[in-house]
Amino acid sequence: MKQIIYITALLAVLLSAGGGRAQDLDSYLQEAGRNHPGIQAAWKEYYAALEQVPQAGALPDPQLSLGYFISPVETRLGPQQFKVSLSQMFPWFGTLNEKQQAAAERARVKYQQFAEKRNAVYKQIRVQWYSLYKTRQAIEITQENIGILESLKSLTRRNYENDKGRMAELLRIDVNIREQQNKLGDLREQLATQRTDFNLLLNRQAGDSLKAPGTIQPDTFNIMAYRDSLGTHPELTALEHKEAALKHQVEAERKKGYPSISLGLDYAVIGQRQDMQVADNGRDVIMPMIGISLPLYRKKYDAMVKETRFRLEAIQAKQQEKQNTLSSQYKKAEEAYKEALRHIDLYTKQVRETERIYNLLKTSYSADGESFFEVLRTRLLVQEYQLKLEKARADRNIAVARLQYLTGPNNPAGNTPGSRKEVVKDQEKFIQKNR
């Protein structure tokens, strides 16, 4: 019986421990990869673009026609009864290949847009996660500070009862406690809103349970190693593929100005002559045909080429603009990262020293009832530095998340899909990874 009770208790402990364990950030990122509608939409758009590649490289549909002679045309071999024609148009050599290459590059653009969307969502989740941490720490620090103020209030009341304090000091502490309690209520409301935002990022119900992080690991970033990595950002890579697609499109449109060749075959059914007998009486007629288009209106084709070249120049200008924008964003994130590191070092020291000053002042105040306002001011200063320290820790990790987003180390493997087989392989990797 004791063994059964022991095993039951052990299972209850294990189940409660497993059920109460909070998810970590990586598991939330994986959940977002599976469920975020924006990520899924971008992936479907990419795969839809892949289906345009075989379409672009396909020949025009062959033409089949059937003609019936209401009044048969008499020939030497007999009357023509009906005719079947089959023809196929062939664009100029290399046109279809250029169109297919352009479609493949446009599919690669969609892939980079998918990677950019996923990275942006991941960055947003990281920023929101560290904001949750910052708010939860502010709640805990404020609760702790209210407890300390209550303890200081008891000390002040004792001094007042022993004629070493004043009523104004008690009232001042009450004012500060109410202010801290009001601030605590605001922080709890803020945390509830942040939880809702985080759940919606994961495509959950807004009210689903979510435990805010109590601790975070200090994220680091090697600025020197990644400073030149902006060229891997998906938005830049997408513009490079757009440029490549337009180059292929220029060639395809230039080749449109060349003749297209048509090959065909006519089959005429001939009836037998009844009025006389001739050699090969009623023999059907087979007639191979060849045709050629005449692209005489050159202005149309020249305008198509010029239009695409202007669009190509526009893309090249956008690449430089995006490079400048990313460089500016990287510099700001780098400064924020360095500033957060300095603040962490500063406020760690400030918390330690102000705590020491507060304890000394509190001991003195307990003995002689003097310097009440210095004790209170120092206590509030300790809280202020504690809040700034936790904010700096969160800001450090937020800056790292932005730096990682800009340099692109979180991009999925195989950013530049090649053949259709490789693309399907990339898709399977994505599904397996996010299943």
C-alpha cells in the first residue's frame, strides 16, 4: 500500500512539473514557424511562383483545325471531302530558355521574401519576449520595494512612538506606498496586454495562458565578425534576383523581335471518282507546311526592351538605397547594443552601492531617527537603478535580435533554390524542421 501511495505521489509530482514547465524562446519560435499566417502565406506564394517556371518554358499550344467542304472541290484524284490541319509555333532559339530563367529568378525572389517575413516575425517575437521579461522584472522589483517600504513604515512608526520621528514621515511613506501600488497595477495591465500581443504573434487565442520569462540568457553579438554581413539580408538578395530576372527578361524580349517559325501538316481526305478510273484514285493528300512570323513593327519590340532596361536600372538604384538603409539600421542597433552593455555595467555598480548606502542610512535612522528623507530617497533610488538594470539587460538582447535580423544568420538553409528537385527538397526540410 505504501508503495502504491509513493508511486502515485511521484507520478503526480512529475506530471505537475512537466505541465507547469514554461516554454523557452526557441520553442515559441518553432511554434511561430508552424502557425504564423504571414509566414505560411509567404511560403505558399513562393511555391506558387515555382509553378510558373514550367509554364514559362512551355511551347505555345499546337493548333488543330478541321475543315469540311460543303461543296466538294474536284481534283484529278477525286473530290476533297474534309481537311485536318495541325501546326506548332516555335519561338526564336533561346526565347523559352530566357523566359524560364526569368521565372526561376522571380521564384527565388519569393523565397527571399519568405525568408525576410520569417526573420521579421522571429525578431518581433524576440523583442516581445524580452519586453515581457522587462515588465515582469519591473513587477517583482516594485512588489519587493512595497514590502521594504512597509518595513520602513513599521520602523518609522516605532521611532514616532519613541518621540524620534514625526507624523509627516509616516504620511510620506503612505504616499509612496500608494504610488508604488498604483504603479504595480499599471505594470500588471501592461503585462496582460503584452501577453495578448505575444499570443497573437503565435496565432494563438488572445487569452491563452503564457508565463512571462523570469530570467533571460545574456545574448552576445560579434560586431566585428558580422559587420560586413549585411549583403546576406533577404531583402538585398531578393533585389539581386529581381535584377537577374530582368536581365533574362531583356534577352527574352529582344528575341521576341526575331521571327517565330511555324511547322504544320495538312491532311486532306479525297473521295473516289465515279465517272472514270485514274491512277491513285481517291488517294488522300498530305501536305507539310512551314511558316514564319514577320515582326515588322519594330517600335513595339524596341519599346519592350527599353521598358525592361529602365526597370533594371530602377532595381539597381533600389539595391543601393536598401544597402544604405540597412547600414543605417545596423549602426543604430550596434550603438544600442554597446549602450546597453555600458548601462549594465553602470547600473550593476549603482545598485550595489546604493543598497550599501541605504543599509547604512537605515541603521543610523533606526538609532537616532534622523535623515528620514535621505533614507526614503535612497530606497527609491535603489529601485530606480534596479529597474534601469533590468531594462538594460532586456535592451541588450533586443539589440542582438535586431543585429541578427539585419545580418541574416537566421535565414533558412538553401536561400537560393536551384532546380525544381532541390526546391522540393528545401520544402521538405522546412516542413520537417517546423513540424
